[in-house]
Amino acid sequence: MTTEILTLDPSYPSEADLKEAGEIIKRGGLVAFPTETVYGLGGNALDPSASRKIYSAKGRPSDNPLIVHIADMEALGLIAAEVPRAALEAAKIFWPGPLTMIFRKTDAVPKETTGGLDTVAVRMPSSPIAAGLIRAGGGYIAAPSANLSGRPSPTRAAHVIEDMDGRIDMIIDGGDSDIGLESTIVDMTGPVPTILRPGFISRHMLSDVIGEVVVDPALREGAAEDVRPRAPGMKYRHYAPRAPLYIVEGRADAVRRRIRELLGEAKDKGLNAVVLASEESAEAYAEMTASEGDGGGDPGQVISLGRASDGDDIGHNLYDALRKCDELEAGVIYSEAFDVPKARDAIMNRLLKAAGHNVIKADDVR
Ligand code: TXA
Ligand code: MG
């Protein structure tokens, strides 16, 4: 299959621009498109054969349900059997935006789309291209992140082309995704709204609007391995670069020292090591190397994700950095733990999953 690449202005896509893409969706084809979180791989959510195509293009297990994207509140009635008050209040504040809510589903939504579940995940994205495509495509687009299953989610069109070229009908290039991490998922079907996947919309932001919100116990740091997450997708190793990834945590200076030691050990083993770090640490590594002179250790390849004080920047750059590790043919990856303001929970959730929960404590007495 030849994949058409369509480049659009992310702020002003016209109806004419999106007509052909909408036709592809309506006739059961697949179009990857930008959203404010990550790129999505879209197909008609009400068409079981389109959903099957999505699973096969991604290589995704078919028990892992898709999110249905809508463009206005009127669309919700056809697919959600019951919309509790808290969900309406959250929608008023956070839609369109990076929030996905789970409802009991109606018969209009095929089981192929929901991975066999009786519930449906719904999101109203704010990106103008996404909203325009949903309208042009008939109002209901099922879209997982547009990566091959297990790979980091795509935050720019080049990432989607890497994974999906030749597998789908069209890729819309609308520049970088703003946020760079997938939406917050909240289950609205129980007595208390429950976060199943942390994202840009934090628990605090939600509870300011809708009162009590809890977090799926399986997501808590240190949760036992056998506690099953309620979002099926959260159980898979995910977001992962090819090389083993270790997170080094502790006080900033101890982390830097430990990473320097690990780099030395990797070098002795002939491993190509890549470090993911804050801008401040990247500068510190460069200084350490300079002060050690020629006899000093190799600084390795350090990828800076942004200033430690800027959670938004680090979230925005995380998936691109994980993909770069593959491009650099890393043999091993060491990442700092990012104790940043705001997006911390979302960033560390993705990073811990990418690392298969391999954590090295820098302060350990050895
Ligand atoms: O930001 C996002 O949410 C992006 C963009 C494209 O909108 N989409 C996305 O989709 O991240 P995906 O398929 O990569 O992740 C969907 C997650 C999976 O973990 C899945 O298990 C969970 O949502 N999910 C979907 N429907 C569910 C349901 N009915 N109950 C529980 N979890 C559900
Ligand atoms: Mg995904």
C-alpha cells in the first residue's frame, strides 16, 4: 500500500484540506493525524472492520481497547449509555483537550473497537486538524497512538512515517504534538472517578472540578507486579526503546556520580551508552569530562530533555528522546528520574514502563 503524506497548517486546516482524508475514513480506511497529545492512527470507530485494520496495522493485541474521538458534545449520546454528572462537569472544563473518559457503551459501538469490553473510552481532542478530520470522517474516529505496538508514541510526523509508512492510507503532517504524552484516562463508570493512566490533566486539576478522584492502585509506585491495571493497555511493556533502559534515582549529585560510574562500566564492556538527562545535568556531565582532561571518562551521548524546572518541556521531548536512542544504536540507556513540577506522574509512569521498572538507587551504600 502506498501511504499518502499530506502536510497541513496545524492552526488553520480548511474543510477542503480534510475532505479527502475524511473520505478515506468514511470508506473504512486509516489516516494518521496529529493531536495535542500524540499522533493518532484513525479509523471509523463504528465500523468493526476499520477497527480490525487498526489492530493489524499496529500489531496490537486485540484485547486492548481503542479510544473513540469526537468533535462535539452532541456526538457523545450515540456511544455512551450513561454520562454521570461529574463527567459533564469535567467535559465542560477539559474538553476539547487531553482527557479521556470511560463510559458504559451503547450498541452503536462495536466490540471490535472496545476490545470486547462493555465500556467505551471517549476523548474530544483540541487540535484543529483532529477536530476537522473527525467532522469530515463522520463524527467518530477510533485512534490509538500511531506507533507500532510497544514502540514509543509518535509526537511528530517523522515518527509516524518510521512506523506506519506502507501500512495505512494517509499520514497528515501537522508538526509537533504540543504535549507529547498521551491523555489522562479517567474511568467514570464507578462510584468514584478513577485515573487509569496519568497525563497532562493531573489528579489535582480534576478534583478541583469534580471532587474526589482516586488513582488505580496498580499505577502506584511500588505496586506489586501482579496487581492488574484496569486499562488493558497499561499492562504491556510499552513506550520502549530497543536497548535496556535503567532509571537512576536519588539526589541530583549522587545520580550524576552514579551515571558517570555506569558509563565507565558500559565503556569497559564495549557498550554504546546513551544518557537521558535534564539540561542542568547535561551541562554537569560536560564539565566533569572537561575537568578530568584527556584521561577522563567518555561522557557518552547525553540527550537533554529540557530544564529540570520545566515539566512541560520534558514531557514534550520524552518520546522523541526514546526514539533517538534507537537511532543512536544505544546498547544501554541510563535515564535520570525526572522529579519535575506538573507532569511528573505522567512522565515517570511512561519512563518506568519503558524501563520495565528497572530502577537503580544512586544513594545506595555499596
Ligand atoms: O492521547 C491519547 O489518548 C492518544 C491520542 C491519539 O488521542 N491515544 C492513545 O490511545 O493513547 P492508545 O490506544 O495508545 O491508548 C489507549 C489506552 C490503552 O491503555 C487502553 O487499554 C485504554 O486506553 N482503554 C481504552 N478503552 C478502555 C476501556 N473501555 N476501559 C479501560 N481502558 C481503556
Ligand atoms: Mg499507545
